[in-house]
Amino acid sequence: MKSLHTHEQMKDFFSPRHIAVVGASQNNLWFGNMLDNARRADFDGTIYPVNPRADEVWGLKAYRSIADLPENTIDFAVIILKSTLVMDAVKNLCARGIKNILLVSSGYAEIGGDGTMLQDQLRKYCRENGILLMGPNCLGFMNMAENTSVFTGGAVEGNLLSGTISVVGQSGATSEIVVSSLLEKSHGISLYATTGNEAVLTVEDYMEYLVFDNKTRVIAAFIEGLRNIPKLKKVAYEAARRGIPIIVIKVGRSEKAVKAASSHTGALAGNDSVLDGFFRQHGIIRVDSIEDMVATAGIFSRLPLPKGNGLGICTLSGGLCGLYADLCELYGISLPTLNDATIQKLTEVLPDFAQPDNPLDVTGSGFQTGMDRINDILLADENIDLLITLTISPKSSNDTLVHKFNDWLVSRHQTSSKPLAVIPFKEINDYARSYFNDNGLYFIEQPLIGLKAISHFMKYAEYVRNFEQNHENKV
């Protein structure tokens, strides 16, 4: 894969240490948000406000012009100016050798007419002068893996936990909800980037970078429109080769969604049915909601891919067995029949009235005979490639008996060659969520969403297996 910009250039772009902010002021909400986000990210670099009428902004020394900035120091610039003033600022930054730029300002292709003309001029100048530009009409990025934030949005909630999921969003506000939801579930973020109007850098460029980023294990993208399908095809190929799932919410199924996308970022939404087929063909996982995206990204970030299509489910309710079986049927998940050896072993440890099957109802009495033995038997079945099992949620650190019950799960999760997920019995609290997350256990809190995520997980694993087989045959 070749690009107009190198991976090293993009890496430098996302790891600035000395950031100039042109248009910073005491009354600028975007700048205030940026400072707050930098603090939350534990950014220990330096921020240089540029304001022609101030000596200090929010306690930081201000510079009257770009020309007054320290020589050979600034490695990134943020522009928060009226669109008519932006081009001169870009040229002045370029003259100082500053070529990594975030343009927050709006008033470009999203409004059409003169805005489109301004964006075309900006694009031409940046490309001719080797400038990497994020935006315009853009909130910026958070690089949590590097404790760096140049993000001007104010709606990302929760602790900025570093992890392996990277998020790319053409909608800043919507992607803030995605990131906040991931953080709420204690799924850590590596890089979060918004794209804005994509005058220079496009969503395909960001995904290309992330595929080669060794800190990213999962890519989640909110997409309104695509600009470079050939590049996306190459990105998807490389992602499949590396086993990095790309999970997308792609709006545009309805006529109104297409119109909304165009007016928001100036992007072309494209033919949805054609894109649907393209996504399936190239292993890109399309989800329908933020909840679906969060659950799916979460399971990919926690579990290794299964080696087959067989799902095993273990619970203690016949009613839940029926519910889970119906959901698996709905989502196209295979629930294989247990082999004879498994049935025989389960018969020996379960009560006489329990019926060994998949999904398995161990019954209340069977639950007390030893869930560790029952689940070990299920994991040993050659037809089962991923096991979802019942667990009890600890209410606090003092919940000794429940912690002891979960010791087996933690141990098997760490040593089993097959991925293991859990469905907590009854509601769980914040302590239990933290407990499961700290121990790397993927838990399904809402079966309707959780089993849909399992479906994406299993189908992607099959895609990768077929991809690897086809690739080996070609080699």
C-alpha cells in the first residue's frame, strides 16, 4: 500500500509535543475544551496560544502572531479563525515549517457555493506544499496511547482509558457518543480521530494509518460518505491479513440520511446497496447502532478469534435456553449438537432430570454440582469453538464466595485455547463491571445486543479463515 503521506508522517501528526493555537482566546469555547481535554489526557507538552491582542490566555503565554512563535519548535498547529482568514494563517504556518494542522473552522464545503471554492483552494495549497490537514469543520483528535490530545469537543465523558480500540468519526458529535460509550464500558481507546470535511486527509487515510498502528487492535468508524473506494479496498485487504476488524456505522440507508450527510460534511453518501455488498465482500463489519458498535468492538478487543463456527451456551434456565436459541437463529449463529462423549460426561455430573444439550440448562441443582467441571466438559467438545457461560456478579470486594466462583472463569479465560465469554445472572453493578474488565473477561449485559456482537465476531473469524486459506493457495 502506498500513500501520498507516509506512516511516519502520520505518526508524527498524531504525537505533537509543541502545539500552536491560532485564534486562541479567553472566550473561545473550542480552545477552552482543548485545554481541558489535554489536561485529562495527561498531556505534558506545551501549548502556544496565538492572539494579536493578548499577552496571556488561560494562564498561558500568548504570542501576537505566527511569526513570533519560537523558531524550530512548533510541530503542530490548530486554527480557530473565520474561514476567510484561514488561508493566510496556513501560508504563514507553512513559511515557518509547520505542516501538521488541525482546522477547526467551518464555512467550507458543508455550506456549498463560496465555501466549496475556499475548500478547493485550501486543498490545492496544502497538497502542493506537503501539508497534512485535518478538517476543516473538525473537532480534532485524542491519542490516548500517547497521552496527547488536540481535541476541541466537549462531550467525551469518562476516564480517558488507553486501550486497543481506535475510533474514526466523520461526525464529531456522534463519534463523541461512541467514544463515551466505549469508555463507560471500560473499553480503552488508542486513537480517536474526527475527520470533518476531509479537504486533505480522508477517513480512508486514517484507517490506512490505523491498520499499521501496532497499538490498534480494532478500528471503529462512523461514516457518512466515502471518497476513495480503491484505497478502502486495499485497507480492508491489509486489515484482514493482520486480523484487525474494521467495524463501521455507515449512514445513508434512507434518502433523508443521504441528504443529512451531504449537508453535514459535504461527503457523498454513495449507493447503499452497493456499499453493503462491498463491505461483505471485503470483511468490513457493518453495524446498525452505537450500542451494536460498542458491543462488537468490545468483544474483538477482549477475545481471540474462534477457530470455528460453533457456539456453546451454558445457563441454568430452560427459558433462557429458548431465548438464546431464538436469538442465535435470528443472527445466524450455529449452535452445534454436543458430541456423544460430551453428553456422556455431562450425564455423569448433572442431575438425572437435566438434559445435556446446546444451549445447556444445568438447572439450579446442577449449578451446585460444580460449574467448573461442566464448563470444562463443554470446552473440550470439538464442536464448540466459543463458549458463553453463566456467572454470578460480585457486588463488592467482600463478596468472597462469588469471587471464588469466578476464579475458574478468570483462570480458563487466561489459559483456554478457545475464547470464553460470560453472561452474568441478574443485573450487575459498577463494581462487577470493573471486576470483569480488570480480569479481561468479556461479559454480555444485554443478550439482544451481545449475541448480535457474537454473530459479527463469528462471521468475521470465518472471513479471516477463508481469507488466509485463499491467500495461502495463491502464494
